[in-house]
Amino acid sequence: MLTSRRRGSINLDTKKERFLTQKKRNKRLQSSAKLIRKQWTLRFCPKSRKFLSSVATCCVLKDT
């Protein structure tokens, strides 16, 4: 016999597992984006300060 599943009746273990998977995926994407940004900044903005963001660094270098 088939039972209809409503949105609220999802198993909590499944929900938690899905949340953790999504969290890991987001963390991996953020770290790869950060790594790309760091490599880009080191390559194109060698005089950049570590405390400046990549956007601020490029704005500073663009003005000079």
C-alpha cells in the first residue's frame, strides 16, 4: 500500500544527513573560491596587503 508523503513527514535522520552534506559542499566551494581569489591576488596584485580584500586591493592598485 502506498502512502502519500507530505513535506513535514521527512525522516529527521535523512534531513540531518542532507543538511550535513549540503554544509560540506558549501564549505568546499567556499574554500576553493577563497583559494582562487588568493592565487589571483598574489599573481596580479603582488604589493597587496593581507588585510585588504581582493576588491579593495584592486581598487587601490587601479587608482595608482
